[in-house]
Amino acid sequence: MRSNKRSILTPVTLLIPSIRSYWATHFYSLLKCIHSHRNLVHSPRNFKEYPLWTMSLLRGNLPPNFFEAMEAYLRNWGAQYFLASLFNQKVGENIIVELIERLEDLYGACFNKNLDSFAFHVSGSDSALSSRLSDGFTEIFPFRELTGSVEKLIAYSDLCLILENNFTGGSVAIFGEVEGAYGNKLRTEAYWGRKQEFCVFAVGVVEGSQKQIYFEESRHRGIDRVLLLIEKSHFVVNDFTKTLHCFKWLFLYGPNFEGFPGDDEFRYFSGEMRKRWSDPIDSVFSFLEGFITGGDLIGFNNDGIQIITDPQVN
């Protein structure tokens, strides 16, 4: 239950209905970040073959130990892609419902109950996935005049939650931030002083040994925001790091490396990455999407995969 007292941290539960779908989401999200993010120090986007690259091509065309130079950035930016994928599945449904309820309380608003589905999208000018994001909504929350342009809001945010009426096509966009490495910054005045005032929620990874995920509410420079904070000790952060290390070992030692620690499902997907080392990345994405079934997805998305919306742009 959500506490009515804003000063009290409110832990939330993350239940994993399908372990295989959960691990597929980790592998899918990191590869999608490598594929779609524009600001990585090393990227297949610079290859003449792009978007038809392979993991083998990536390793063969970049300097030795290139992944070490990417690792810190993938830990942070990869979190955008992972959270967008994970929270579009039923595993995150209770968290998203509470996020929406808290925003309603903070802003004295009530979203139209005809908004019968919702989905996360990666935003930010540094991701190709945001290129046509403005086509996906008709209103922006909070419901007041936007001081800048919609394009600037999209460019300088990390996530966009769109609530939609599938019958009428009406839709509301809610923008937020992600800090996958230094979530404690979300609690500071300095951080929010540089951010868009229409970014009204944030997800961050913070220090903590209690293995918790919890909500906080903050107010900086007159703007109310909802924070979802995930402790570094929580299993979802540890598993994201484990997947990051899997790719690090593969790109360092090549597809013959077999020493992956972890449970059976993690080792299954680690092995599949070895097998698909030279496969076109689109086929790897299709393979992973096949494990994130419609039954794991939120709302009205059962007719198709709503993991990360890809506008199919370069």
C-alpha cells in the first residue's frame, strides 16, 4: 500500500513471473543500447555496414579492450533501455500504477480513466529511438503551458511514459530522468537546476544495503517530482551488472569463453550470445524478443512486443 505521508520512504515489490523473459530483457536492452545510442565512445553506428552489424564485427573493428571504455556509459545509459523494457512488462505494473497515483496526488490532477494502456519509451537526443517520439502523444503532463519546445523536452529527458486511449487515440506523455550509476544526485538541488521542469519523475540507482526499491517525493525550485530509487544491493541491479560483465568477457576473450557464473537461465542466454556471435544483430534481437512473450506485457500490448519502441531509423 502507498503511504499517505510523503516523508516516509515507501518500499515496493518487484516480482518476476518469468525468469527467462527477465534475463532476455537484460541481454536485449544492453544490445539495443549499443545499437541505438549515439554518444557511445565506440559504436557500430560508425561502421559502413550499420545497421547490419554483428558482435563479431564489433570486436574485430574496434581497439583491444574497447568494452572497458564503454562499460561505465553502458551502466548509466543502458539503464534507460532496460527500465523502458522491464517496466513495459507486467513485472513493473504495480510500480507504474503507483507512480501515476503519486503524480496525481502531487499535482492535484486526475488522469482520464479512458487512458487504458501505457508504455515507456526511451527519449533523449542521444538515442535514435526518440526520433519520432513526438508523434506518439497529444498532451504533456503537467497540464499547463510548456515554456520551451516539445523537441527540447524530448531531447533533454531520458524516459517518456505515454498513457493512451486505444479507442480514441488520445494520449498523454510524462517525461522523466534516469541515473543508472549515481542516483543520489536526484536528491540534490544542483541536479534539478539543470533539468527540464516538465521532467516530473526519475528512476535512480542509489547506495543501500537493504536490497530495496522505494519511492520518494521531492521538491526543488518549486517543482514536485516522484523518485523511484533502486538500491545497488537489489538483485535487479546485480543482474544488470552481471549481464554487462558477460558482454565484457565475450568481447575480451571471444565466443569460445565459457566461464560464465550464474543461474541456468543466465548461462543459457550467455551461451546463446556465443552461438549467435556472427549473426546479424536484427536476428539476435528477434531471438531475444521471442522470450519476452505477450503474456508478460502490460495492458493492451498482448498483440505484439512492446519492449522498446524502435522507429527503425539510423
